Amino acid sequence: MRIIVVGVGEVGFRLAKVLSAEGHDVNVVENNDERIGRAEAELDARVVRGSGARPQTLYDAGVVPGCNVDYLIACTERDEVNILSCMIARRGGVKHVVARARSMEFTDSLDWADSLGIDMMFSPERSVAREILELLSVSSAVHTAELLDGRAAIYAFRLSPDSPLVDMSLMEFRKRNPDLIAVVVYIERGEEDDIIPNGSTVLKKDDLCYVVSYREQVWRLEKLFQLKATRSLKRVFIVGGGKLGFQVARRLRMAYKGIEVRLIDKDREKCERLAAELPDVLVLSGDGADETLLRGEGIDGADGYVAATDSDEVNMIYCAVAKSLGAVKCIAVVRRALYQSMPDHLPLDAVVDPNEALASVILRYIRYPGHSKALSIIERIDAEMLEIVLPSDTPLAGRALMDLNVPQGVLVALVGRERKNVFVPVGKTIFEPEDHVILFASTDRMPQAAEFFGSGVGSRRKFDKSEEVPE
């Protein structure tokens, strides 16, 4: 496909790098000298200098009458530039236009995008706020993403050396916990190669295990992997009163009755506005690393501390301070891929990356246009979850999983049937129309999995077990 990426900041750079690596013809548009230099040095893409809001710049990038550009993705840090760039591209004949929206008001309703001729407008704050809430709710999890409209999720747990699961095979794990709706889909193991496990895989201490589970049973998983249970959230600190901090505070108050939420920001005017919009939240004007302030407000033993300022470095340092003062779980918002591994080196529990979330949702829109619930999990493991609803006329209906000749390296993790029935499929599981199928695969194999389950490719040709499935 021919793709134009407008803006090569963190989001645009990630998109251009991935899309060009996948073999797409990518042009990037940028007017910042430093970013242009980085793009020219590190991207396999044509770089066009200029503003994405100027018709001539887009013309130079390939937006001309009758052009065969498949996608224009506008992801600068200015909503107005993104919107205007998409409108120009649409009038120029680009097939699909996608815009980043930093102001969440643009994504409150699809009417905004429709009226402007934009296919999709994406803002990551809501999904990131949900991720932070889930990480606070399950204190032992270091990564998480929801599935099946929140009925299930993927969690990453570190296996405690004292866990009864140490040196146990996954087959034995299933035998001992037959009513546990959970499946381990990926394992990070120290310096060894990462593992896509099977029934014979033996768990080792300190393994970082990615587990897909029915959400109501995650507490059992936490006890098995970490030998502890999360207590109900009673007090949480949030530093940074921007859009993300606001969303986290609001969601916490909605989810937990009686919870004490302290929202800290240095800007007094912003604090006054936040106090009016969040009457059930204690809004404080001050420094999120002020020991006197934090101790006075009960940081010792606080269930959570979320640093969501505009500075990655400040967020990580603040979390380290809060951890030293006794906060149970500290989460830093970071926007640079460089900092993804910081929990391995600093005293903080988890990081969340709004830029990764945004890049992932745009990539899934391009890769799987008919499957809006595809979920990129963690960039560092280069793997994805994909939720597919089997169509009413699916050729998979009435067939057992073991007879489908599923492509190698693709794992069917969960099946959701009707509203509340979620289960881990086994070889004899018979698929039905309208089943929600959760797939796990490496990024390079997921397109094949999506085609197999989503468009009926698994019928006729690939149901023939004598035919080799291509790698």
C-alpha cells in the first residue's frame, strides 16, 4: 500500500518504521529539522519537508488528483493541522484518512469525523486511563489490556520463587485448576529466548507470564503467581492534572465507592478548575514529589501513585520517590519507547505509554480494517491479540478446533459465547456462529490468523489437513 504519515514525532516515527518494515511504500511529512534528520537517517521512507496543512506539501508527498494513496495518517501534535491535512487529502482522492486528536472532545462522537470527511479520529487517553485503572486494581500485574468488552483481559505476572507453579508444566497447571478460565500465551525468561508455550512448557521462577483470563478470576491468578491478593483500592495519588490525570481520577471515583483520590498539580488555576469538575476528588496545588505534602496526605501505604505529567523523566523520578515513601504501586506515564524497560532498573512498578497505545490502534485499523477489536499488547514482545466475531455464515461452524488446521504459531486463547459464557477452548471445542474468538500470535503471523478466522479462508482450501500451512 501507499501510505503518507504526516508528523514524525514519537507516534509518526513508530508508524512509519513499522509500516515500511512491512513492505509498504511510505512517505513522511515533517517540518522540524531535528525530526527530519532522524527520519532520513533511520527510516526506509521518502521524507517531504513542510507542513502537512499546506496543499503544496501534500502534493509533493503524492496527494494529487487521481492519486493511488491508500492511507494518510495525520499524527502531529496539533489537532488543527491533523484535521486540515486529512481534509486536503480526502479532496485529493486519498482512499482513507486518519487523524490523531489530542483534544478528546473530537472523539466524543463519530459525528465530528463524519462531518469532516475523516474516516477515524483517535485519542488514546481513555484507553490508557482504563489500562492504569486495571493496573491499580490488580496490583501484581505489570502489563494489562482488556478483551471481550472488559469481560476478559491479558495480564503479565512475574512468577514468585515461592509460587506452587514453579517447575510445573502448563498441562499440569490446567489439570490442577480445571475451573480456572486462563491460558498462558507468552513467557519472558531472563536472558533466554522468549517462549510461546504449549502444554509441556515448564514454568520457572521469575518468569514474566502473559496470561489471558476471565476478569472475574484474575484474583485467583494473582494468588497462584504472586501468593498475594490485591486489596480494594482506598487511597490513590495522581500527579498531573492534564487530560489523562483527569480521566484516571474520574474513573477511580466511578469504580470504587468511598475511595480517596488526591490529584496534585503545580498550576493553581488548573487546580481550581479541576476541583470544580471533580467535586469528589481532593485537588491539591503543589509538587508531586514534595515529601511533606505526600506524607501529610497519607502516601505511606497508599494503594497507588500515578505520575502523569508531561515529562517522562519527572514521572519516573516521582514514582521512585513515592515508592520510597511507602506507596504500594507506582505507575509512570512515559511517551518514549526508550523508557519501556525502566521498571527493570528503577523502583517503579509499571509504565504506560500513550504514544504506543495510539500507534497500536492506528496500526490495527490499517492491518485489520474489518476487525476493530484487534489489540496490540506490548510493543516489546512484538505480539498481538485479536478479537474476531465469527460471521453467521462462517465455514468454521460445527467444526472442532483440532480439525481446523490453524496456522502454526497462532493460539486460540479464549472463546466468548453469548454474553457471559467465556471459556478456554480445547481440541474438541466446536465453534458456533457469532462466537467471539480471542487469538494470540506474533505480529508477523496475525494477518494470516485474521484471514483464516475472519474471512473464511479456513474453509475448503485450508481445511484440507494434507495441505501444508505456509510459514
